[in-house]
Amino acid sequence: METPYPKPISPSKTRIGWIGIGVMGAAMASHLLSAGYSLTVYARTPSKASSLQSQGAHLTNSPQELARQCDVVFTMVGNPQDVRQIVLETNGILSALNPGAVIVDHTSSSPSLAQEIYDSARKKGCWSIDAPVSGGDIGAREGKLAIFAGGDSSVVKWLKPLFGLMGRVTYMGEAGCGQSCKIGNQIMVGANLMGLSEGFVFAGKTGLDLKKYMEAVRGGGAGSMAMEIFGERMIERDFKPGGFVEYMVKDLGLGVDVVKEDEDGKVVVLPGAALCKQWFSAMVANGDGKLGTQGLITVVERINGGR
């Protein structure tokens, strides 16, 4: 059975592949299995696939082997270099993908790389959608992610039965627009985390009970989705990652350092995002790059002679 684009997607016929089963990817892939889809997984460390295998996923030995068997291939890896290697290099997905198949990259990556992948896919009679997500590990587990899609609008519409299992998709425009939206999202999230960090440290220094403080301000202008996702974790000093600090440095860098890849040399001046990137970079320098982004509060604590 197979349903390459534009044949209708069906749990009984559509063959799905997934590469990247970390904190977010494994939870997202599990929703597809729960909905009855056939899922083939590639993992550099096969043991990490055991949970998905227990739900019925099949493990394959290489991205190429996976691509040959699938109508839709999802990727959710660490950084643009990983995306390039897995998709575009000699033994990558595109080298074995069948005509009509679709690549969906959920990685937070570069808009220019998304455009390059799209162009390469079209030359092979295939399709590519850049679809980074926001919502962290909670959104991934609950199927409530915000999905930002770039590429061909008809392909995004075709993929909605799959996207709908993971969250809510918004079509942003041509290839690369999904990635541009995610960069803007991260700039806003980073600014929120900076405010939360300073607010909690200030409240603590003045002797306020932090849980009462958050409950008091969350219903006013200080309330935010970032507070709902990260506030209690900050108070409880739960820094387990929903998204790694080192990835936030990468994401903010894609916005702050975008001049490096723009042919016209234009760059948007983002002083707040640049400062935010410095804070997260300080965490990496302190050996905290694998913590969750809510750990940003530790930077403010250190500045103020705290932990």
C-alpha cells in the first residue's frame, strides 16, 4: 500500500517515516502510531527507539532504507548541519525518496536551507515542507503544538490529517517561511524567559512567596504562555529539558546572525535578541547547555550572587 502526494492520506495505506526521536520527536511520533499509522523509524542509537517499537514502530538501518519505504518522511533533529546531512548528502533521504513522496522537517533550522531542500526535492519529483514547532515537551505530549509550515500550500493542506494529530498547523508561505516564523517565535519566547527570570529573582530577593507571586500576576499583564509552561518549573527548579539551552542559542543565532547568509547583506537589528543569546550562551559556557530553557533564571541568580 502507498499514498504519495496527492493520493488521500489514510492510516491503512500511508507509509510514514520518522527520523529524530528525542524529547520532542518521540512524543510527536507516538501520536501517529496511536492513530493507527504504520511508522518506520531510524535512530542513530537504536535503543532509543524501544518505546516506539513497543507501540508498533519498525526500526530501519539507514535514512536511505527508510526513504525507500515511505510516502511521508518526518525529520526532527538537532541543527541545520544534521538536516543537511540526513536529507541532502549522498546517503541521505532525497537519494532514495520515491516520486510524489514528501519530506516534513520539524527541526528549527535555516530558512535558506529549507529553500534549498525544497528546490532539490522538486527536481526529483518530490515535495518538502519546513514545519518547525513550538510548545515544548508538554505540547508534544498533549498533541497541542503550534506548527509553522512553509512550502506548497496544497501539500500542507494534504498533510493536515497528520499535522492535526500533533497540534495546529498554520500555513506561513513559500519554502523557508515556516523557519522564519520559528525564529521570530524564539525571539519572543526568549524575551519572555528573560522577564520571567528577572521577575522571579526580584520577587525572591524582596521576600515574596514565589508561588503566591506567580498566582497574583498571571491573570494580569505579566501573564503569558511562557509563564504557564515554564513558571512553576522555574520556581521548583525543575530544569529538565523540553527544549535544550544549546538549541536556543542556535535558534536566536539564526535571527541575530542572519546577515551571514543574506546575499543583499541586510540584517534586522535585534538588541534584545542579541542580549538574550548572550544569556543562553553563558549557560552553555557554564556547562548547562543540556538544561531546559527555563534554566535561564540561573544566569540572573549568578549575577546577583545566588546559586
